[in-house]
Amino acid sequence: MRNTRLGYLLAAASCIILLGGCGSGKEKTDETSQKSANNGQTFSVVAKQEIPSIDASVTNDVVGWGVLKNTGEGLFRADKAGKLVPAGAAEMPKVSEDGLTYTFKLREDAVWSNGDPVIAKDYVYGWQRTVEPKTASEVAYLFESIKNYQAIMDGKRPAEELGIKALSDHELEVTLESPVPYMESLLSLPPFFPQNEKIINESGEKYASSSEHMVYNGPFVLSDFEGAGTDTKWAYMKNEKYWDQANVTMEKINFDVVKEDATALNLFQDGQTDDIVVTGELAQQMVDDPAFFSQDMSNATYVEYNQSKKEFQNENLRKAISYALDRQTLVDQVLGDGSIAATGLVPKNMSFNPETEADFVKDSGNHLKYDPEKAKEYWTKAKTELGIDTLKINLLSSDADSAKKVVEYMQGAIQGTLKGVTVEVSSVPLSVRLERGNKGDFDMILVGWGAEYNDPSVFLELFASDNINNSGKYTNKEFDKYLKASATTNAGDPKARWNDLIEAESVLMDTMGVCPVYQKAEAHLRNPKVKGILPSGPEYDYKWTFIE
């Protein structure tokens, strides 16, 4: 997850537009056929998955980050226009001439939902807890630009020597290893939020296991949440102790997990919910409904091959599978929600050449084509090299309707093109999919990753040899070389850094280290009376939401 800075890093999250009159399309403003589900400043949302975790040091999924972004807050946050502004910070930081030291003055009126003041030590503790190797955080790599991060990961320095220091209760100093062009966006992400050490110590193993074993410093508090990965209902309640609560209109937002699109549609049309996601035939059928709109997202959906297994170490097999996929048919006929066929890993309309302003996707070129004959040629080579005639593959995904449709399409496409290949589909709850992915318990796995700041590295860094999110264990020295140069040697040279990232994607695609499938768009049916929902990366920020 991660993203911001159009034109070399825009400002705040994937395509920051107010939904209430936007989207790739338009939200219609005439009367909707849907009955009203809201009561005053309350509305209801259908969620597609359970919450896997609400621990900022651990959470690494869209659902969990969505909760944290609404119940927590870091040094920066998007305003109602989508522009990053100081939030936990009282003002913009002082930055040293070399771009390596940031000094923040913190907001003195910020408090936790239990009344404790939010102080500099809370940021220090939260950051150190995340990078502590014992935490085994999947988001710790986001701190790689912070001084001493790598030495801490290598066990050469303690977490207490991370480049963050409390100068006083309301003054914070952050020191970097190298300049970061998207630093403010990075500091708006959940792993960089403050954490309340007292509550964590008091809660022990129960911390973040339910809404009562958590404390909040954002616009809302989490209510009625009783268990990570299992609870199907929860709510956001307005946080009356939030420093900017005067600008928070919503009193309550209800969430219900409904995984079947048809069931969600019935709830929407019956007035029992105000916001649902639709895909496939339902999206195509509802496109003319006044409540329909499609939101473009800087989100890549791809398949990782488990390259710790002999078969998937074979580059020809990986290429055969990719060439067997008709991505255009998939997005047009299976998803039907405005999603875009992938041409590479990095999504369109997200990051732009610092000199020419050309889209990264244009500069990088089309790396992915549908070619059944080439697929068969590569499969023939793979069989010879592997000494096999047949192959059974398990394709793992979450059990959301859209994910199931995608893997079922892939199953048919691969089996129909590559004679001798059998694909078995396993669709499981998101928490199980995440767990199995982390353990390497898969052959192929369908993954979605959303950008939280608009830089190609958001996606490319996932496949660095040492990245914990590299579940497929792809490793390539040339790829790592370009990625490292972009973050160190050329970090301060926008042109050279851009070229490093272009080369990195080319290596990744030439070796088919990962198989991109599509760039996600999200089609919604939303009560037109609900205004001011702010896209925030692949999640949504409800701070500015109101019922008209």
C-alpha cells in the first residue's frame, strides 16, 4: 500500500477527488431508485472483507488501513480538497538544507480518546515498535529511508537508535539516510502514526484485538469490533476528543461485511445500506442508475508465483501463463467496472516524468500481451526444461466476489491454452489469504496493492529480494541494483532516479517475476445524499463526509 505526488509526486493519495461528484465517471445527481438508509448524520457501508488487524505496526491490508486512517492520524492528513496539510504536526516542518533532517512542532491540543495527550514520545515509541525485528512487521520496510533502519533490521543496532527523537513533549526530530521526495505523504500513513505505550502495555496480547483494547487519536473511534478476521459488523463513532472534531459531521458510520454482490445490491435497493461495490454483470446492469459511479484507483492487481518451488523458478513457465491471459476481455467482460488491462506493474495516471511529464506507463512501454501461440511455445520449453508433461497449480485468492471471478477466468484461460496444465482455485477469507501468502503456502496467489503516494517505487519495491512483502521470493540482482540506486545514489537526481525505476520495471517484466493482471477501478452504488467521501489511496477518508 502507499502513494502521492503527481508530476513528481502530487499530493495525497491515489486520485484525490471528492466523491460526491466525481469518479472516472460521474455520480449522477438526479433521483435514485434506492431508498434511504441514513438517519441524520449516520450512514451504512457494505465492506467486502473482515478486518484482519487494527495494529498500526502490523496491519498491511486495505481494510485495516482504512480503519486506521479514520480512527488515527499522523503528522499529515488530507484536507477536504485532498491536499496534504499538517495534522498531528502544528505546522510544516523545518527541513535542513541537505534534506536529511526534519523538525516538527506538534499540535498541543491533540489528545487520545482516553484523554491522554498525544506527545512526541508516542511517535518515537510507535516507530521503534514497528521496526523492532521482534515485531516482524510487514510494513517496516517503509522506514528504510529513516536513519539506522537497515542496521536495526540487520541486528547491528537497537530499535532505539532509529532516526527519530523527542526534543520535548511537542517537538520531534526525524533524520533520514537519504532525501525522500514524498516524505510528507509517507508520514501520513498508518505505520507512522503515534502509538500509546501505556495502553499497549496494559492490554498486553489483547491489544488491538477488539475496539475496547485500542485507543484513538483520529476523527472517529472504532465501535462494536469484537475480533480480527472474524467480526462482520463494526462502526465508526465520532471522536468527541479529536482536536478538529468541530469539522467532523458524521456521528456514526456502520459497516457490514457482505461478500456477494447480489446480496449487497438487494440491501442497497431496500434502503438497508448506502454504499456498495459492484462488479461484473451487476456493474454493467447498473451503469445507468443515478447512484452509480466508477472511481479510478492507483491499484495494481497481480499474480505472484511461488518461486521457492522449482516449477515457478522456470521463467518460461511464468511467461507461458502470462501470455495465456486476455486481460482486455477480463476487464471488459468479467469485471465490467472500469478497470484497466495492465501493461506493466505500475498503474497509469499515477506518476509522471519529472522533465517531460509523460506517464510512467508510456515511458516504460507495454510489457504484457495476449498471445496464445507464444504461451504454448513457452509452455513447450518449460516442459522440456522441467522434465514434465503435466502440471497442477493451485491459484489462491480472497473470497470476495470480484476476486473469485478473476481467478475463475484465469483458471479457464490457462487450462484452455496450456495443454496439460490443471488449475485448482482456492478462494478463502482475506485474513486466511494474507496468512497463507506470508507463509508461502501457495503456488500462485492473486494480490491487490494500492498506492498511498504517487511514486513507481510503491509497487516496484515490493519485489526487492529483501522485501517482506515479496511473498513469491522473486530475486534478481539487476532489478535490486536499479531499485537501490533510485533510493540512494540517485535519490536527489529526479531524472536519473526516474530512469532507474523504468529499468527496474523492465527487468521485472522481462523475467516475468510477477504477473500483473489489471489496474483496479471501483464501481459503486452510493446514496447521492452522501457527500464528501475522500479517496485516500485505496481506502476512503470519512472525516469530511456529510449527509445532504
